[in-house]
Amino acid sequence: MLKQRIITALVLLALFIGVLFLLPMQWFSLVFVAVVLLGGWEWANLSNLNRALRFVFLAALGLTLMATAQYVFAMNFSEPDIDSGRQILAVACGWWALAFLWVQSYPSSAALWGNRWVRGLIGLVVLVPTWLSLVILRGLDHGAWLVLYVVAIVAAADVGAYFVGRKFGKRKLAREVSPGKSWEGFFGGLAACLILALVTSFLFELPVKNTVLFTFGVLVTALASVIGDLVESMFKRHRGIKDSSHMLPGHGGILDRIDSLSAALPVFTMAALASELPKYL
């Protein structure tokens, strides 16, 4: 299992870096439309939709992606309307704040979102901004490196949480959703991301104002990544499944790999735009 997991991870990493750095924006955007649609198929399962209704959900997701592409990019992915993009990303960030409250009050919160149609609607709110923020971020100056930086934030949060939680973890972060996570691990992950942000600010000589904004953005991004992970765990627990699918050998499904990023990307994109980070790179 470990060997299979490592091989899959290496293949995914190579594909991701190739798409990120080698494809022009139009093709990059289309590739990740396909990835989001695959994630949408899994989300339809999390929503407990039958096979026929999963295709209905995919159609709704596809139409929403098209409408978003027209609204923000006018189908020209190299020239986004940043203000329009910010509007959608602001809604997404607000959603993740609400989702954290639902995680903390699970299972009683399921009364609000347990209906399969509500869960399907939530899938649109999760998946569409994930794609949108990824494309906007990639289109900025040094955008490919910014996307990789989000991945680095998520990795730092995971690694910090794992080691600190393993050694010091006592108080459960969300016992009913993910019993293995602790508050100590959570703060360990934030500490790792704080170090990452300060080192980055020092290396690129960001002004104090931008350093503060950027560091705050990194920390909020790390927080969002944890929420993204917990929300998918909550939906899987409610659905009674361990993985979103078995599409990726040793790794589960697409959603199992992008759960943290689905929350982290919109938050980081908003922070990058606010701090004007790209012009300092």
C-alpha cells in the first residue's frame, strides 16, 4: 500500500507541475475544469445522489463553471475581471467560515445541510471557487509559483500539525468529525505556516505593511486548509464512507487530495490580491 501510495503521489506531482508550468492559460483552465468535474462526480456521491442524478449534478456544475468563466474572464482566461472574481471569492470565504461552525456542532448541524439537494448546492459553492481561484492565481505574475506556494502552505500546516499533534496532542479539535486531530496539532500547523510566511517576506524584502497582510493571509489560508479537510471528513462521515472514491490508487479520490486546497486557494488568492504580492516577486 505504501509503495502504491508513493508511486501515485509522484505521478500526480509530475503531472501537476507539468500542467502548471508548461500549458498556456486556456489549456491550463480546461484541464482543471476536467479535474473539478471529476471531483463533482465524487461530490454527487457524498450528497447521496443516485447515478442518474449525479449526471444532473455534473451538468449543473458544468453550466456554473461556464457562467463563471464568462462572468469573470469573458472566456479569455488571461484577462480576468478581478473585481468580479473577488465577489465570488468573498462568498466562498464566507462559506468556509460558516462551514467551520457546522463542523464544530456536528452531528446536530446535519439538520441544516443533511438534505442531499443542500449538499449538492454546497458542492457548487466549494468546487467552482476552487477552480476560479486557481485560474486567477495562475494568471498573476509568477502565478505558477504562487500556486505552488499555496501547496507549500497546506503541506506546512499538515506537517506541523502531524508532528506537534503526535507529541503533544490531547484536546480534540473536532471529536465527532476527525478524532485524530487535536488543537495542539492545529496550532503546530499554524506555527509552521507563520515561519514559512516570515521567511518568504524576508527573502523577497516585502515592505512592513505587505508583510503583515501577507503573513495574515498565510495564516488564514492555513486555517482554511484545516477547515476544508474537516468539512470533507464531515460529509464522508455523514455518508458513511472512508474515501470519496478509489480513483487514485492509495490516495482515495480527487476530493481526498484537494479538500484542503478547495478552502485554501480562495483565501490565498484574496490575500495575494490584497497584498499585491506578485509585484514584489
